[in-house]
Amino acid sequence: MNILEYPTKYTIPFKGLKDGLHEFDFKVDHEFFEYFQEEDVYQGEADVKITFNKKTLVTTLKFELKGKLNIACDRCLDDLEIDVEVENSLYLKFGEEHEELADDVIVLAESENEINVAQYIYELFELSLPLSFVHPDDEEGNSTCNEKMIQKLNDLSVNEEEKIDPRWNDLRKLIDNN
């Protein structure tokens, strides 16, 4: 299925809505991520609640995303479950043509009568993730990663002092004297 075909279930039809608050609920699952990622598809799920505040000049979409991501730990490769929880807003204005004024401000053409929020949900999920996926430390500050894997990594790691050719040490002395 084409990426343009799948996300239609993430569409909010707003033309017939009266001014005021409206709520929309969406589910995000593995299939959702397949359409946005070519490799290493996330094994995650989330509930997304969108509060659609329709007004004459500016319409506000408040996104509330709450879910979980199952992924391999970057350090020990064991399974890791990460809680994902984030809120953000998107502002809609109407004009002559569709354009993005800022990350959170979109101008929709007057002729449009719905907005597809799939891309915004994906970006919100993606931006809420940590830079690295590592098991958290326990209360005492000790790693909760797989101990056998960490020991194996330590055994295979090269000590910086051992891998430097001793001839370079004399050159370092020259640099340090300047």
C-alpha cells in the first residue's frame, strides 16, 4: 500500500464542524511506522488524542501522544521498553494556497476541507525519543544492562594506552613542550 493511501484513517474532516472544541482519537502501531520508515521499523504503539479547537481565524490542534516503544538497547542489545509521552500544538490558518509558515503553523487553502495528521503524529513521536536507547541506571547508579554483555564488551575493548605505537609518545612530548 502506498504511503499516501494508508494514512487516510488519520484524517480530520473539519469543513462541517462548528466552531469550538472537538476531540479525535487515533491509534499508532507497527503498521503505522512501516509507512514512514524504510528499515528498522519501530515496534511501538501509542494512543493519540487530538483536541481540535475550531475558530474563525486560527484553528488549534493539540496533540497528546502516550505510548511505548520496544527497541534494542544501544549498549547491551537486550530488549528495552521506552515510555513515550508528549504534547504539542499545531496552528492552522486559511489562505490562498497550502504552505508551512513554521514548524507549528500551517496555512491551508480555503478549498481544503480536511487535514491529514499522520505525518505530524510520526514527527511528534520521533522527536520525543531520546538520542540513545540505553537501560536506565538503578537507584544506586549502577547500570541495569545485561551484565554478561557488558563484561564481554569490556573484555574486547582496547585500552587506549596499549594501542598507541610507542614511537608516537616521543612526538607527543614535543607537542606538550610548546
